Amino acid sequence: MSATHRINGGSAGVVTATVRRCLLNVGTALKLLVRPVRIHAAPPVPVAWGQVAFAAAAIVAALALGFAYVDAPAINGLPHLPRWVVSFFQQITDFGKGAWFLWPLGLLFLFLAALPRTISRMSEGVLDAVMTRVGFLFVAIGLTGLMAAIVKNMIGRARPGVSGVVDPFVFDPFHWAPAYASFPSGHTTTAFAALAAIAILWPRARTVLLIYAVLMGVSRVVIAAHHPTDVLAGALFGIAGAVLVRRWFAARRLGFSIGSDGTVYRFAGPSLRRIKTLARELLS
């Protein structure tokens, strides 16, 4: 066998081993994510149904008032906005798409899953912790966005002006067409899910993320893609989705835990020093 054939064969073997390792680690991560909840990991939490009912009623009332008194005037007022304002929001609105988060997070997770585990136990724990955080962000943003897409198509609210007039009460449930997928706003759901998920891990980032999320929500109204209540519903949906995903992870002790009082606690992340140690071991 020639040297070239040996090199090519060796390269193919490395690629095959890397792919197998990646698939194995991804499979293990999925098993951990769907494993049954252990009783001591998720103690029963008393539900304050009175508070839940009050919050639900307040949200419904706010949305109803928005439908009746805010949506149509807001859309009818858009032609009076300065052209540069509309142009600005047209330029930035696509940054609310889930792909801006999911592609980098997904590729990063696969990269981490493909890394060799010939490292110290401490570094392996650091790698697992980083993968858990990346996985949490991916699921919190991606799953919440997917659920919003299903819900909005089931509800079938028409986007502004689809019926020829600005009527916030035009619905065609289960239409499954973009023109009738207005409530809640998908871009806003993604933006606020990202805000909540990232802020859960890194609270100091919440101010910048809040500015981003608000801009995405406003942009959807300014370009007449959504009513204001679509944006409000998207913001609530995104935050609630990220919080529920956090609890799912916590019940399985993946990056979070649930205290005896039902409070969800975040595990401390790996320090920069340990991450550098991991990098040195992987490169050695």
C-alpha cells in the first residue's frame, strides 16, 4: 500500500471515529434529557392556583383590551411614521429569526460532542457543563419557537391588512398559511426566549438582551407584520417557554436543581481557569 493510501485511510478512520463519537455523545445527551424525573430531584411544589388564575385573567384582559383599543389604531398610524424609522426596523427585523441562535448553538454542541474524551476527569466535567449550557440554550430557544409556530397556525389570526382592511378580529383557525399566522409573533417569541434563557445563565447580559428583544418586537409592528398584541403574546410565550425548559432541565439535574421549596437553582458554571485547562488538554 502506498503512503498516500495509508494517509487517506488514516484520515478516513479519524473522521469515522469522530462522527461516531459525536453521535454517541448526542445520543447520551438526549437520553439524559428525556430520562424519568427522580423523586428527590423534583419535589412536589404546591401550586398557588389563586395567583395563577389572577395572572391568567390579567393577561387575557390585557390582550382583550389590546385587541379592541390598541391594535387597529397602531397599524393605522404606521403611514405617519418617518421613512427612516420604518427603514431602520426593516433592516433589523430579521435578526429575530431563530436561525441566528440555533445554527451557531447547534454547530457548537456538535463540535463539543465530537471532542475526544482523553482528558482528565475535571476537564471532562467542564466539557459536560459547557455542553449542558449550550444544550439548554438550544432547547429553550428552539423548542419554544417551534411551539409558537404550531400555536400561531392553530389560532389562525390574520396579519394586519390581510383581509383588505385593518381588522384585528379576523381569524381562520388551522389555515396553516403565513398570512394567518400572526398570533403570537414568532420573531418576538424567539427574541424573548433568547433573552430569558441567556439571562438565566448570565444575568448581567439581561439589559443588552432586553434592548434587543424589545427592538425585535417593535420592528414586527412597525413593518406591519404583526399587531401589538401579537408581540405582547410572543414576549410572554418566549419567556414562559424558557422558564419551563429550565424547570425540565432542573428536574433532571442538568445544569440546574430544584430546592426543597421548589425554587430552581443554577449550578455554578466552570471558571475561566478550568476552561483554559480543558483547552490545553485538548490541544496537547
